[in-house]
Amino acid sequence: MLRYILKRLIVFIPTLIAISLLAFVISINAPGDPVERLSKSANKEGTASEQSSSTKKVKQEIRKRLGLDLPVFYLSLATMADSDTLYKIDDKAHQDNLLRLSRKYGNWEAVQNYYLALVAAAEVTSNIDVEEVCKLNSTFTIQEINDGDSTYLDTIYASNYSKNEITQVKSNTSFDIISLQESYNEDIILSKLTDLEKRYAENEFLAPTKESFLAVQKAFKNLQENATPWKTYIPKITWYGKNQYHRWLFGDGGERKGVLRGDFGISYIDNQPVSDKIWKKFTVSFVFIFLSILLSYIISIPIGIYSAYKKNSAFDKGSSVILFVLYSMPGFFIGTLLLYAFANPDTLVWFPESGWQDPSIYQEDWGLFKSMAHHWPYMVLPLITYTYSSFAFLSRIMRVGMVDVMGQDFIRTARAKGLGEKKVVLKHALRNSLLPIITVFANIFPVAIGGSVIIEVIFSLPGMGLETFNAILNYDYPMIVAIFTISGFLTVIGYLVADILYAVVDPRISYS
């Protein structure tokens, strides 16, 4: 048995690597830019230091903290037209656009020059001083002003352009140049360049920045004339040392610990470590799921055994009807019914109506038994709601397995030897009919990470169900990836436990 377990553990290593790779691919291909998301979530707090995260410098710091300034994986399978340093571009949309341009024209050096010209033009345009332009493009006269008490001379400026006109032209020019950084369609690029050329010709005050625009035109023309699309057909493999996957898995040796040590990154919602959030929620959900499974098996297995032993009896038929009626009732209905019946000031107030603990008296340093005594009243109603629907499912599986085993030859042989009915049922029949139950347990075990959204909402439980729902609703991909990774790990563990239990309950199965 020990040898078999070691073999399975060795097989699980590539399985876990595959799970980690899939989770990492999901995280890096998730829609949106994580830097923008974290910047927005930080700005919601409202303090001056957090609002400064929208600046370019702080965004670069966020990129470095997340490891986005590193290549994605240990190796990159690309073409000769692609750049092996594209990951250094700060903006994700710009990265995608540059990749499209290099795949289209095949000349990365020309693509890079075109992009740098656009960046320089955008910076020059953004530095236009509207007030200074108004003064430089205006005429002035000296007029005599009489305010009633005295007379004095004043200079009156008459600008050729209004302040609003200059601001509007500046905004439109900046927008077109920035949009070019995300445009790869040649027709769209040429259209925007034509519009910009016309705007520069019609507005004299743009003359100091026209040189940067001419550099953009020249760079794009060079890109068209020196295209080498044949390079896109020649593959190229680039090897990297430090990369995002290695950092995600093993950490960076500093603040980031890596997934193998429980560090799943930063939440996009509140900028908090995912590991700090998930383990607190997981504890609540795991306690309910574990106790629910335990109660379900303790109650369902005896019912299934007795129903199989008394096949087609009044107990068998009556229990089937009652259990299937319970199974047909949705969880939100039973939960609401329990709240109205046992947590309602108008009827009975036997249990608290919501929550997991009383924050006014609960203390983290309480011992195990004192904490259990405090939590228990809050757990009764949710636990009933978690458990009741499992009775019909598990008891029917147990019944079917027992009925099948009770009709086999070795059971008749045991009875023919004179063994008591209790020993025949509990020793010989029960162990051989537990295989379906064990299989179900292996599949239920990973559900602990998911919790139950509806039940946790009804009873206001701080568990994984509600946290998972909020993560999906708010596109909190680090949290989603963490849940996916832990679920995959628990699935692997569940199947290993099931394989071991198969050999324990069924003597016909041997792993030697």
C-alpha cells in the first residue's frame, strides 16, 4: 500500500504542474490590465497617497510589484519578426498592438521606431501650454481706461484663437496620437495621419510640435517601405531566466512568496493579499461542508442499509417518499423557512438569525472549546440547510449498493454457514457496498472551497461562496485563479483518499 501511495504521489506532481500552468494561463490572459484595476481600486480609498497611484511612476511600481516587467514563461516560441523584449512595454494594449504590427510588417526595428515617434509626439503635444499659446497668438493695444476716480493706460490682448479653441485642438490632437498607439489597421492609421496633417496645417499655434508629427509620418512610411513579412514564417525560440511563471509559482525571494507557499497575489477589489482573504473565508465554508458531509453520512448510511435489508417494506417506501420530498425542496426555501420558524421575534428566537459570531464579545484568543460554544448557535440553522438535501441522494446510493451485494453468492454462503444476520449485513455486505459512497465522497471533497452562495447570503455567513460570487462579479481574477488552483489540488487529494479507502473497505482490491 505504501509503495502504491508513493507512486500516486509521484504521478500527482505533473498533474499539479498542469493545474498550476492552466491557472497561470488564465491569470495572464484575463481581460483588462491588472495595473489599471489596482490603480482604480486604490483611488477609491480617497487619500492623496493612494490617488497618486494613477501616475505613470506609481503604475510602473505596481507593474514591478506584480512581476509584469518580466517575460511570461521560461521560453517563448515566436517568429523572427517578434521582439523578445516586448514585455517591457508598460501598457498591455500597446503590447498587443505592437505584436500585431510586427506580425503584419515583419520588421520589429521599424515598428519600434514608429512607436517611439508616437510616444514622443504624444509627450510634446501634452506639454502645450494653452495660456502661453494665447499670448503668442494675439495682438495687443494700449487703451486709456477711466474708472471714475482716475485714468490709466492698460494693455488689451486680442487673441487670434479663443482659449476653448486651443484646448479643444490640443485635446483632439493628443487623442488621435494616443489612439494611433493602439491602431494596427493600415487604413485607420492613414486616415488618422491625414486628419492630423490637416489639423497641423489649419492651426498655426501647433507649429512648434509639428516636427514630432513629421517624425511619426516618416517612421510609418519607413515601416511600409521596409516591411519584411517573410520573417513571420521563420520560428524563433527565446529562453528566459527570471519570468512571471517562476515568480508566480516560487516567489521572488522577497515580499512575494509564490503559490507553493500560499501567496496568490493581490485582490483587484480591495488591494489586499488574496491569501489573507481566502483562508479566513475558507475556514468558515470548510467547517460547514465538513460537518454537513459527516452528518449526511452518519444519517444516510444507516437509512440506506436498513432500507436495503427491509427492501419494499413500509419503512423503505415511506423513507423514500420523505427523503425525496426533502430533496426536491430548494435550499433557499428551507433556509428561509428555518429563519421564520426559529429566528423570528414573532414566533421563536432559538437561534441567531445571521452571522458567524457576535463581534461585540468574540475574541480571537479564545480556546477551542470556548470558540465552539460561541459559534454553535450560529451554525445550527445553516448546517441543517446544508445537510438535509444530501440524505435522499446518499441513502439511495447506499441502498442500491446494499441491494446489489445482498443478492450475491458470498452473502448466501455466509448465511449458509450459520452466521448471524447482523454480522452478515454489517461485516460482509456493508464493506463491499461502500465503494459508490467513497466515490461520491471523492467528488464532494473539492466542493469545500466553493461554499454555497445562496445559503451564505441567506444566513450572512462570511464564507467562500459569497466571496467567489463577488470575485466573479468584479472580475477579481487573482481570487478566481486561487479558488481554481485550490480546487484542483483538493480534487487530486480527494481521489488519492478514495483510492486508499477502496482498498480498506474491499478486501478484493489490493495495491501490492
